[in-house]
Amino acid sequence: MLQMPIVSLLDTARELAESGRRVRVLWQQPDTLVFIARGREYRSEFHINPSDETMYMIKGDMRLHYRTAEGKEEIALIAEGSIIHTPAGTPHSPRFPPDAFALISERKRRAGEIDRFHWYCARCDGLLHEETFIVKDYADDPVSKAYARFFGNEDFRTCKTCGEVMPSAESV
């Protein structure tokens, strides 16, 4: 039977806030993945998604850090009620407070597609570390897993170019 879920975005955002969780997957189908994300104010990585992505700000504003084709970091402000399209392969880092909520829509990963997470040195902008994932189920929250591995290893957080050490998540 054809399923056509209807979701109250504001009710789902409220449930996320009350639960303390950061992500709620609304649906995953062969070609579609849609979820609500509660702000991750501490984000520092750049996600490189193998598919296009749209982000609609349900509540609050987002500062979307992204890297241009030349590698320069830029910031786009996505105001409440606004949507942005992020093309596949664009390194991006959505940063918004825990009381803000975004609706994210992207293509579910195809066999063999790899998601990448990059961290850069705050002093010299050199690449600190790359985490890679094959995302079979976004409900597994690959961002949190990438963070745990990155912040759990001081060598990953140490710049090979200038020696700067990114503080651990606990000290941020």
C-alpha cells in the first residue's frame, strides 16, 4: 500500500528538543531521505555529501559554512523560513543553536557512495583529518560517530603543518 506520511514539523521539533536528541529521520526511501535536525552549535567539520541537499530552516537561523571550489571558507545565512540548495560535493558545515531546527532533504546513498567529513586547522587552514562513511541508514547518526572518533584522538586534531591542536569537544 502507498504510504504518504504527513508530519507536523513544529511538533516533531518540539519532541526533539524535549528528548535531547539531535536528529529524527522522517523517512528513508530508495531515492529520498528526509530528517529534522536540531542545532549542533559545536559543529566544526565540513560534510561532503555525494548527493544534492536542501536545508529549510523551520525555526531559527543557520550559518552555513562552506568551502568554495578554490578552497576558501564562506558563510551563507539561512534565515527562518528560508531554504538553501547545496550541490553534491560541496563541503558544508551547518551551524545553528540547539533551539533552532532544520528540515534536511537529500538522496539516499547509492551502493558504494561515500560521505566525507573534513576538519581544518583554525590557525593555518590545513586539513586536519578526514572521516569517511558508507551511510546505509541515516538514523545511525553518522555525524555523531565521526565526531566521537575525531575528538577522541588528539593525533587527528593536531595539524601536521603548523602543530596547532584543536581543543577536544569537552573543552569547546
